[in-house]
Amino acid sequence: HLVELVEQSAWTRTGAPPGEQIGRIRAAILVGGFAELLSEYLAGRIPVSRERLAEDATTLFLALGEAGSQIAADRHGKRK
């Protein structure tokens, strides 16, 4: 249910247009992607410092969040 929690948190901040599913898709990518990222990092297959990992992951996660919000806005005629 982590996907649902992430989805609800995002829509609390940005507002969810009725029937829009991009938030669920975005949340699933974030949750699954983060799990895979940690697995790869801990296995030594992403040879970067913890600081770089955190910085890059944060930047990418924020970009995905913004992209999801923009997609929803575009679909519902509300340019961000």
C-alpha cells in the first residue's frame, strides 16, 4: 500500500483531477524504482557515493513528480 500512500501524498499537494490515474502510475514507478535503486546500489552495481546517489535520486524523483503533475494538468486543460 506504499504506492497508495505516495499517490495520496502527491495529490494532497497538487490536487487530483477526477478519474486521473497518472498519480498511481507515477507512485508505482517511484516506489518500484526506489527499491530497485537501493538493491543495485547495495550490490555495488552503481558505483557512486551515498551523497551522489541521494542527490541524483532526489533530482530524478522530483522531476518525475513534476512531469506527472504536468501530464494531469495537460489532460484536464490546466497548464502549469
